[in-house]
Amino acid sequence: MTQVTDRLSASPTTPTSPAPASTAATKTAQIDVAWLGEYLLGTWAAERKQSRALMARPEFHRIDGLTLDEHRERVFGQLKLLVGDGAVHRAFPTSLGGANNHGGNVAAFEEIVTADPSLQIKSGVQWGLFGAAVLHLGTKLHHEKWLPGIMSLEIPGAFAMTETGHGSDVASIATTATFDPKTDEFVITTPFRAAYKDYLGNAAVHGRAAVVFAQLITHGVNHGVHALYLPIRDDSGLLPGIGSEDDGLKGGLNGLDNGRLFFDHVRVPRTNLLNRYGDVNEHGEYTSPIESPGRRFFTMLGTLVQGRVSLDGAAVIASKLALTIALIYGSERRQFTASSATDEEVILDYQRHQRRLLPRLAETYAMSFAHEKFLSTFDGVFSGAHDTDDDRQDLETLAAALKPLSTWNALAILQEAREACGGQGFLMENRLTQLRADLDVYATFEGDNNVLLQLVAKRLLTDYSRTFAKADAGAMAHYAAELVGDVAVNRTGLRRLAQNVVDFGSTARSIGYVRDTASQRQLLTDRVQTMVAEVAGKLRPASKLARAGAAALFNRHQNLLIQTAQAHGELLQWEAFTDALEGVQDDQTRQVMTWLRDLFGFTLIERNLAWYLMNGRLSANRAQAITDYIDDRLLPRLRPQVLDLVAAFGLTAEHVRAPIATGIERVRQNEARDYYENLRASGKLPIEEKDLKAKKR
Amino acid sequence: MTQVTDRLSASPTTPTSPAPASTAATKTAQIDVAWLGEYLLGTWAAERKQSRALMARPEFHRIDGLTLDEHRERVFGQLKLLVGDGAVHRAFPTSLGGANNHGGNVAAFEEIVTADPSLQIKSGVQWGLFGAAVLHLGTKLHHEKWLPGIMSLEIPGAFAMTETGHGSDVASIATTATFDPKTDEFVITTPFRAAYKDYLGNAAVHGRAAVVFAQLITHGVNHGVHALYLPIRDDSGLLPGIGSEDDGLKGGLNGLDNGRLFFDHVRVPRTNLLNRYGDVNEHGEYTSPIESPGRRFFTMLGTLVQGRVSLDGAAVIASKLALTIALIYGSERRQFTASSATDEEVILDYQRHQRRLLPRLAETYAMSFAHEKFLSTFDGVFSGAHDTDDDRQDLETLAAALKPLSTWNALAILQEAREACGGQGFLMENRLTQLRADLDVYATFEGDNNVLLQLVAKRLLTDYSRTFAKADAGAMAHYAAELVGDVAVNRTGLRRLAQNVVDFGSTARSIGYVRDTASQRQLLTDRVQTMVAEVAGKLRPASKLARAGAAALFNRHQNLLIQTAQAHGELLQWEAFTDALEGVQDDQTRQVMTWLRDLFGFTLIERNLAWYLMNGRLSANRAQAITDYIDDRLLPRLRPQVLDLVAAFGLTAEHVRAPIATGIERVRQNEARDYYENLRASGKLPIEEKDLKAKKR
């Protein structure tokens, strides 16, 4: 009855090397696991490895069962350790000891999720939101005055944007900052309960300051949402005029001291206005480098997009962790053994188990490659390499498309993994339930997923209407090509698609027509394009309606709009996976990765099969062929590759920390089998009643 | 900034009476809420009301943030309170102070979930599993000796069936009970680590005894799984030979002391064998009233079906609770107000919000009515009124079909409700995250959902193959009629369906053909029947294959089998809802309930639209009409009914206990609106920068 944990290596830099796959399945290709692992780490591999090495250390790991206060204090202490290890300053200016490395900073930050999502989010609040607001919305004075203390954690701070009454609708916040020329101060006021700042990390206990978002009012004019730096606590507690409430226990992330802040005519010097995008002089005169209040607002908020970038990345890593656990366990666990005692099947040999987990594995790879592109785009904007208005808008749209998909997928993957591990999955030591609880809120914070997808849909519609001011086939093809960011979908291709609709509707049952990359791309691209055109057509009368009527029309198609945005996001994921195949040199690795990409593409098509059938893109027989191809070809081919595909995630024992992913189940199963074999060999195995009866007959 | 909780009534017997629905939507029918509330309570309304009155008391309510030990002790104390209140003895024999009331017992037990799911499951372990095993598997001697102590909680006990190595595969457990004729005792042994009894409530701390399931071996013959009564602890701790480990923290249900038990040659008197279905005399001779070991095993396990019944019922109540919270909040919360300040929309007026929650409301009604039928069937068997072998098998199949659907649905509903409440939904005080965490394991315990659905599929196939030994159209119609438990689907109807496939494929776009009950039934029934026939055809070669080959063939279609069982379960839910409509006398109530049933039926069809299209049951235009009818007719009609439909669930403030469902949000919104109105009236509202610019132009 020994319990061993010899499966995962003890070194944080060596990837897991699981036992070979079930002998039942035939392995027809061999992945280069080490190479693939590096490839997955992407552009900021070095930063990711540094962060993983750090997160392998026990002092960063979540301890289950702590009280709320203990957990909060532990995480706060971990933040100090991060400072000591120089782990959190990469995005700050070199002049202040940072590295001006935006992509690397977010990459390293994402990896914290394996230690404790509370630690990830608390450090995100401190340096990614509070600190980043001072950095991006403030100017030299603010940087010099406050960034050193923020970087060193001398000034823990809250990012006071969200209000109880307004979650994702930041433009409508009700807190006011009114300029008083008599004292050269802003007066910050919470006018009513719904305007309490809410859900703010660091607000309940640790915060010494806050960046407060408020409607900036001077000379009776409201210039919209601006940010001000506001001290809130000193050693003796809350400062005069500042109120705070504790949000208390949450569904997860309880290492964060989320709370509320409210202000009773609190005065700050005029220069506490973070004035990069809007300033007030001593006479109360407002100026801004951005003329349009709307564009100014979105520019200010756009500087904080890294929250969405890092949630997307953390969701990918959590998904990798979940699948590592469930797939190792599924490769060892035996149940309902159908064949003989000496040739037992593991649960991952069951079709249903494969159906539950393998498409999720493919999805996780797609999410991982899509995130890498997203992170590069982000780095391009923030490093200044590609920082036009269009670049920033594209980044916003990418964030709004990918963050909802990956955070929802992560929850679904964590849940499927938990159920796939049965009772073991429900034990907190095996991490799946706690990770799911912590990541739950990722779906609604940093922009509610449904709200973000509407932004994507609106952008798609805007692009569409611009392109089709004078609609012709060429414009349509160009639009579609831009949509997928790939010129390979050229006019010819799309024209052929249109001509082939009849052919697609034929009854010839074959998968050949869709197995290749170009056909998958056509099916997925065509869907997005057709949905955009459809919804654009439905919304066309809106331009002739009054505001309320237009809103009602929009609302009548809101669900379709969001589905369209989802389809667009899925296409982006598929394109990222497909692009990633180009970089794979090794033939066998590319073969397996292509199967995995196909599984992802076919799963997307299968999920939306009704659309393809209704719109004449697939005949019934060809639709059936998609499902059959997944079941009869892709799952059996990928089954023997599963442990290698998981090993390439490179998560070590210190990151996984789930007893069921240590080989413990295999040891238990082997012990049981040996026991029966010995009993049988010694002639002491009791005869079964039914065999006895059969013998007597 | 006042916070009030005046929305929900303070009395546990008065249902909630929410404010009128949004004035934006026109209410075209008025539900009789009081009547519908009684109707939903069903046959055991009195027991449900008693239990609800009890669960309204604060001493039964979960307190968030307790430590593991504190929560366990609190729940154990609550169990004693339940005994004092006579709340848990209904199912026991009248001779021992019970009421022999099986349906009423389970109904009352289910209602405990509103107080704390840990309390529900812990009392389920004590009286529904441990006690029920002694009752149903033991005989007079055992009843007299142990039931009084079990009923009074003098003997807290564990139900030691599951082993670490074998979850849902009970027949393969490895613990042995070997008869020793020399001492007239059984020797209970755990042969290896995988045979530890695991996940047992009461095992870690409170249990004094256990019903242990073990392979019964006597004279070298293994007679299969039997249950024995085994003392495990006294005042000084574990008894000799008994080992125990604590399962520790779990994803939820932490008020339960789940743990492991293992046995090192522990001896119990021969008469501790619970011998109703199998006995051993002093010579070690085995006898059983049931000849076949397989049937004997399933009969023994069948006596414990009430676990599945009560999980199904608890899932329904948790769903009602979640929707009560999310729909009240959604009716008050305002965001992104599209129209003027004085005519703000609440988030439930958004189509997407309706799409997320209203089909779930319809589903919850369907689950509720289906559960009522299930509970009646259970009561029929256990009261002895309808207790043939066939009755028991039908009950098993019903349990295996409904428990997976309702427990999965409850998780999806809790999650959708949580996300629909945004940040508020993530606060533990609003209950959605904790309920979800607690109910998570419902999907895999008392039979893993995927395993249960396979049992259903096998039963469907067995019935099918019996019916079609000599297949003809009459047999097929009879089979289908039996399948749905409704003779209204008669031969003519089914024949007509077959003839109408061509018509269904026509392009006439209309919803008329499917809006009526008979057409919905045909579409849903036809799908189940066709899927069963399809999978039967695919599995036909299995009879000619060796065991391993047959298992492989079965495995190749495992996913389809499970989908077939799901379709069957959904049909049962739809039939239960449709039957329930018959009992509604009031015209307007019946009108609203019919819309709700239609929404449920159409949602089922929409979810499986690809199947209907691929199998020629719906044309593309008619498929689109399903979606349009949901969006354009059913959701707008049901929107004004939502608060009444939720009020009929009859959950009071004491059961709901979520601040956001108290009217607090409406108060906050009104305060904000009044503030702006006063400011505007007094001329002090700052002018918006963009309005100023427009003026200057």
C-alpha cells in the first residue's frame, strides 16, 4: 500500500516525462516533445521559464483551508517576495529600474496562476492595474513621485474604477471629481450608494492609495471619466472622508482583499489628476490632446488592455494544468474492465472519455497559439513598434474576441477535467475544483464576456459597412481576407466557395473535401462573413430609426450578434493554430499537430453543424462524415499521443501538485493486479458463484 | 444610502411577492401564482412545507467562512436538531416510530438543500444510505438492534460501498468478508490500497459504525457483493483493526467529514451480515432468495435508489433558488441605458439575458414536473403499491435517465445565474458560487452521470431488441408509445410522421406545424426512436463477436449511446411538463405554462437542430423558424411573466438569503435616479463636454 510520487520530475526545469501510452493504441508518429515544449513557450520563453522556476517554490503555493485573513496575509507576503525576486517590474520604465518589456512582463505574470490565482490577480491589481494606471495615464511628475513606491510595494494600491451600480459600463460611473479653483484642489465625492467603488483588490485591507476614476467637472462642465491618485490609508487606518467596506468571502480568489471605497468630499491637489490625456490648469481650464470625449475615453481605457491579455493567457495555462491532471489520471485509471484481467483498459480508452477531453486538448493548443499572437500584438502596441490608432483598436478588438472564449473555455475544461476524475477530482488536493472556483470570475471581470463580444460584433459591423459602402465581390473578398488576417483567402478562393455551395450540398459522403486546410478555412471564414452580412442586413433599418427604435432593433438581434462575434473569435483561434503549423519542421510532430488542428477545426464545425446545414454549406451526409471522422480517425490517432501532447505543456510536479497526476493511481492499480495474480497463481482465488453454477450444470 | 431587505416576506410560509414586471413589456395573461405554487409542491406538499418551515430557521443555515472542523461540527449538531424535530424518520417502519412514508420522506429531505447542501448530504448519509441499508438489506434482528440508534443519531454511521479503485463499478470492489466457521464470524479485509473505502461521509470523524460492502466468501466461493454491519469507533476512537483517513477539503460539501476506511482482518459475528438477500448459516452454507448472482446484486443495489431520487429533487430546488436570485436581480439591475434617463431598461430586457435565463426557467419547470413523477414512481415501489420486478427496473431506468440531466442542468443554471449577476454573483453572500461548489459532485456521485446514461441506453436497446425480434410497423409504434409512456403517440401518428418527412423538408417557412403539442411530441419521440434504431443497427454485429470484439464495437459507439439516453431523458422531462399542463384549470395560467412548455420543447429541438436537419425532419427554413419563434414570440411573451413564475417556486427570504434578491438593487437604482433628477431640476447638473461643443458649433 505504498504511495509514491515518482512520476513528475522534481526539477522545475525538466518537463514531465509520463509513462508510455496504453499499448492498446498504436502510435504512428512520434512528437518531438522537447522541441514542441519550447515552441509553445513562444517569444517570451525566457520570461516564462523564469516565472515558472519561481512559481515552483513552495512559498508561492496556495495552501488550502486557510481562513480568509490568513490567505490574504499570505498572498500579501508573496507579493513582497515577488518584489524581492525582481519578478514584477519588467513593464516599468528602465529609468525606474524596469525593463520596458511589456510582452515579457505579461507572459511572466500569467505563469503565476499555477501557484495561486489569488496571487496572480493581487499582483495584477498592484502592478498591472494600479501601477499601470499611474504609468499610462500619469506623466513624469506622477511617475517619479509614486512609481518607485508602487514597484516596491511600499504603496499597495487599489484600482478604483468599477462601481456597484455600473460594472462593465465605465462611462456611466457616478463618482465625481470637481475642481475647486479657490484651493487648487479636486473634490472627490460619492453621490449615492450605487456609486461606491466596488470589488477592488487591496481596498478592504492593504491599500494605501487608489487610482480613482471619476467624472471630471470643472466650471460646470463634465469632461468625462478621468483618473486621480488618492491616498486612502496610513498607519492609523482610513484617511478622513474615505469609507471602506469589505466584500467578504467570494466564490474564489479569497487571497484578495476585495472591498468598496467611497468618498465624502475628499480633497486632493489638482496635480493628482493623472493628466496624460486630459488636464486642468490652475484657472480650472480643461485641455486634452484628444479632441473627441468618446475617443479620449476609449484611449484612456485602452491603456489598460493588459488585464484582458493576461486573463487570456492565465486561462490558457489553467487549461493546460487541468488537462495535464485529467489526462495523466485517465491514462492510468481502470474501471469496468471489459476484457480479461491481464489486459485492462484505462478510462481514456473509452470513446466518451476521449470525446470529453481530446477536443479540449486541441482547443487548448489553439488558445495557446492564439494567445501568443495576441501577446505579440499587445507588445507591438505598448513597445511603440506598432502603435497607431488602428493598431490600438485592433488590439482592443482582439482582446474582446479572445478573452471571452478562453475564459469560458477554461471553466468548461476545468469542469470536464474535474468530472473526468470522478471523486478524486472533487478532492481539493487535486486542484481542479479550486482552480475552477478561482477562475470563475474571469468570465465577468475585466469586461463581462457578453459585453466584450458585443464590442467585437459592432467592430465587425463597422468594418463591414465601410467595406460595402459600394459593395462588390472584390470588396467582399478583401473584407474576408482582412477578417482572418490572411491573404491566402483570396478572391478566387471565395468565388469558388460560392460556386461550390451546390457541390457541398451533394450527397457524396466523403471527408476529403474538408480535410485540407483551405477547406476548413473556407467553411469557418464563410460562416463569419455570412453571419456578419446577415446581421448587418437585419440592422440596416436602424439608421432610419430614432435612438430608442434603433436600440430595440439592435436588442432584437443581440443573441445573433454575440454568436457572430464568437464565430469570429473561433476563427482567430483556428488561424493561429494553422499558422503555428508552419513553424513545425519535424515531419512527425507536424503530422500529429495537424491532426490536432483538424480536431479543433472539425469540433468547431460540428458544434455549429446546424448552421452549415441550414445555410447549405454541408449536405447531411457530409455533416455526418465530420462526426465520423472525429470518432473513427482523429480520436484513435491522437489517443496514443495524449501524454506527449500534455508533456509538451512543460508543467512540472511543482506546478501540477495534484496527487492523482503523480502516477499514484498506476501504483495502486498495479498493486491490485499483482494481488489477484498471486492469489490466482497460489490457487487461493475464490471461485465465483456463477462459475461454480456453470460448472455444476 | 440605506440598505433594505423589504422585498421577500419574513414569513416562511408566504411566497415571495415581487414587484410588477418592467412596464416595457406587456403582460397578456395573469398567472394564478398561489395556485401554481401549490401545484408545484405536488403530492407531498405537506411534507415539503414542513421541511421548508424548518429550513427557514437560522440554526440550519450554512455560515460561510467556517473552518473545516467548525463546519463539520455545526452540521453534525444540525443533524441532532433534525432528530429532535422528527424530520428524518418518515421512511422508517411505523413499528419503530417512523411513518413508512417513502415519497414524503424524500420530498422533505430534498428541501434541506436550501439551508446547506452539506446538511442535506450528511443526513442523507445517515438515514438515506447507512440507515436505509440496515432497513432494506437487513432483517428483523438488525432493525430492532440498530435502527433505533440510527434514527436517534446515537449511532452515526458510514455507508462503506465505494472504494478508491472502483467508483461507479460496485461489482468489482475488492474488500472481502470471509466466513470463518470456527468462530462463526466474518473476517473483513482490505487487500490493498485501491480497496480502501473512500469518500464516505461520517468516516473521518463522526461515524460509530458502518455498513460495509464486501465480496462474501464462504467455503472458497465468492457469492458477490453483500453488506455487513460493522462497529468502527467508540468513545476512545477507532476500534482495533480499523483504519481511517480524512479526505480533507473538497470542492464543496465541506460540512461532511468524508474519509476512508480500511480493515485489517476485522471480525464481526456472522449475524452482522445484512441477510435479506443472501445468508450464511453456521456451517458456512450460503442461501439466497434470488438465484442469479447478477439479479441479486442489482436487487440489493436497487433498494438504495432513493439517493438518486433525492439528488434529482435537490437539483431541481437548487435550480429554482438560482433562478429566483438571478431573475429578481435581472429585473432590477440597470446597465448601458439605451433610452432616456427616465425610462431605463433593466438587464432582463436584453434579449441575450432572456436567452440565457428563460430557457433555463422552462427547463427547471420541466425538471420539477419530471421529478414529481419520478418521486411517485419511487413511492409506488417502496410503499409496495407497485413493486414488481418490472416496476423496480423501470424505477432504476428512470433514475438513471433523470438524475444525470437534472444534476448537470443545475450546475449549468447555477453558473449562468452567477454570471448573469456579474460581480454580485461572485460574492459568496449571494449564494450562487457556494451552491454550485456544493452541487458539483452531484454529477459524479450516486452513479457517475455518464455511467448512468449508458445504463439507460442499454435498457433502451434491450427493449428495442425485444420489440423487434419480429420487427414490423405495429411493433415500432407500440415501442415508441411505451417509450414515452403515452398511448397518444399511436400507430397512426407515427405512420403519419413517416409520411410527412417529405413535407417537413419543404421550404414553407412557418411555425404552425410544430407549435402544437402533438407535433412537438412527434419530433422529440421520433428522435429517440430513430437514434435507438440507429445505434441498435450499429451494434448488431456484436452478437457474433467474441467478448473483446463486442466491447470494442460498443465502445466505438459509446458517445452516440449516451446521446441517445440524453434524448430519452429530455423526452421524459417534456412529457412530464406536458402532462402537468392537463392539471391546470385556469385559462391564463395554462396559457403561460403552455408558452413555457413550448419554450422548453423548442429549446430541446434547437439544441439538436443539426440532427433534425441531417435526418430530414426539418427543412432549413423551418429550423430557422424555431429560433425565430423563440426570439420573437416566446421570450417577449414570457418576459412579463418571469417574476410570477419565480414567485410560484415559493422560496421565501429565509430560503433565498441573497442580498441581491431583496430589492436592494432597485433601492440603489432609485436613489441614483432621484439624485440626478433633483440635480437636473435644481439646474446644478454639469453640462457634458460633448453637448457643450455641439452648442458652440
